[in-house]
Amino acid sequence: MRGSCIYRLLVNKKQFSRIPSQSSQHRAHSLQARCFSSASSSIPSECVHEAKPFSSIPGPPRIPILGTLLPYKLGFRKLPAYHKDICELFEKYGPVIREIFGSQIIVHVYDPSDIRQVYENDGKTPHIPPLQETTQFYRQQKDMSLGLGNINGEDWYKLRHAVRQMMLRPKEVSYYYPLQDGVAKQAVDLIQERIDNNGVVPGLHFLVGKWILESAGMCCFEKSLGSFCNDDRGELAQKMVEANIEIFKLSAELKFSLRLYRFFQTPKYQKLHDIEDFFYGVSIQFITETIREISNLAEEGRLEEGKFNFLSYLMSRKELSEKDVITITLSLFSDGLSTTAPTLLGNLHCLALNPKAQDRLYQEIMAHVDPDAPITLHTVNKLHYMKAFVKEVFRSALTAKVGFLSFLFGMFPSLSASSSLQ
């Protein structure tokens, strides 16, 4: 398993390539195995001849049908503690490990140099299993566009190419700073109001969820959703945040199942299906209403230049169907609840645990940010310590652990309250 040894993996008639290195890390960074139609040309031929069989990859004991799921089915291991389990697997079996969830085979790669090899050999169109197979399955049932996270090959490349300019260039992203700044100020004021006598913010994770939902609404629709209001709009936002958490929770549980829902409606999948109907139904209504508004303004010649920046851009791309536009916007609108929200909470948690870092970051912000002026790209580029801190949190804390974001609050109860935040 060391040095230049290469694993040629054969799973479900798909070939995989893995290059373990000599170094090891004591923090579990794992990637679900990526599929390749053939071995990468960058792998030396002499290494391919030395490749060990797939069966030589170590892993926990497995049984027919269940694979390695038995400890979870019997209750010896708990799903919310899976992040700890994969750390134990690393300590016991080393930097490359195989697990089997029913009919699914997963290869965990822990060493950063191995992870780099995985990405470097992906090629132009990597084949990546969906993060949430249940979401892919739901969208297929509803005849929706599957979206970037659920397709591969040329279809994935076409969709990604269409949105790359709008979503991956800092200059384009900076358009949203003023919109985000206004929402952030509202959220901070609300947090300040809710701090109790013990310095605790009750239900902080839900408040942050509303913050992210409101921010996403400003990006996608350039209007307030009223997420912070004490009326029907605020109540709807609360229900959407709760629904998103439940979607991830149920999806994770179904990932650790035999996936019988693919053949018939199991009770747990039916529950997930109903919650997705609510969450995606409300989200798509927001999207279609905004698309209709843009179309009407354009027909009447009243669409201002630069208005509805994101959706107008997508609607102008001829290679995108209306289904594609809706699904891409749906991803941008909803995905922040399960990525940005736990990441922000994780950063706050780490700041609370590191007062010196918190103070240094506070001083940097006070030196470069004018509280009476909107945030700009120029301002953000001055916040070097803030960027370094966020990167370090990603490196050390794994706040957005793939597939188990809904359990974040259970794993880190103190995220919901901290008395040491300034």
C-alpha cells in the first residue's frame, strides 16, 4: 500500500485509480470513490503493471447484502457519530479504506497527496456519484433537470460551462456584496437583540439559517423574502430551514440503507418525499415568479440593465432550457442552507474557542471596514487574516462534512450558544 503502488479498482464494471503515498494524516479526510472509464494517461505504465487487485484494499468486516452496515443496523454504531467512525477506520486500516453500503462500494482516501492525485486525474468530465442520491431520484421522478450535482460527462460540462462566468469569477460575485451587506447587518442586529443575560443566543442555528435563506433570496431574486419578519414570511422561512435539516437527516439515513426506496415507496422515503415537495415547491414558486417578472419587464422594455443579474444571465444562455435555469437557481437558493450555514456556525464556534484569534480578526475588521459604508471587493481583499482563518477552519474543523451536515448541531451543541463572541 506504500510508495508508487497503484490500485486499479473494478467496481460495477467501472475502473478506479488510486495512488496511496507514504505519508499519513491523523485527521480523516475522505472522498467517495470517483469513477473513471479508463485509467488516466498520467499514470506510468510500469505502475499499472504493479497494481494490486481491488480486493486487497482493507476495510471493516462485511457480510452479504448489508456489507459493512451491520454495526449501524444493530445499534453498535450511530449515524451521527460517523465522522468519528471514519477516523477510527483510518487508525485501524490506513490511508485507503473500502466500505460497502449494501450494493454501494465507497473508497475513502485520507492522505492529502492521494486526494490531489484523485482530482488531478479527473480529466475534463469527472464521473462523480451524487452527494444525495435521494435528491437525484426525486428530481427524476418529478421530471426536473437533475442539476450540476447529479449529472456527469458532457451534460455536466455543458451546464458547468454555462454558469462558470457568473459563479466562479470574483468580479462577478462582487456584484452581490451590497445586497449581502444589507442582509448581514439585519442579521447581526437581530443577534444582538436576542443575546440573553448569560451571553447566549437561543436558537442561533435557526437564525443563521434564516440569514442564509434571506441572503440567497437577494442573490437569486434581488428582493427580500422577509425571513426576519414576525409574520407569515418569517414563519415560512423557519419552516424551510427546518425542512432542509430534515431532508439532509433523512437522506443520510437512507444512504446507510439497502436503498429499497428505488423499487417501492418505503415509509422513510415517503416522509422525505413529502418534505421535499414542500421545500422545493416553495423554492420553485419563488423562481418561476421572478422569471415571469423578468420576462414581463423585458417585453415591456422596462428591464433595467444589471437588474436581476443572476437569473437574467441564465435566461440569456441559449444552451440552457427553462428546466436547467430553474434547477441551477434552485441549487444556488437552497444549497447555502446545508453548506454556508454550518460553515458560518463552525467559524463562530472556532472563534469562540480561540479568543486571541477572535481579537486579532476583530482588530483587522476595525482597521479596514467602515461600518457606515457598504462592503466592496476592495475591502474584502484587505482582510487577509479573515481569509486565513476561514481556510484554517476548513482544514482543521471540517464544518461542512459531506453528507452529514444535518447532524452538525448534534455533533457541536455549543454552536447554538456562545458567551465569548464579541
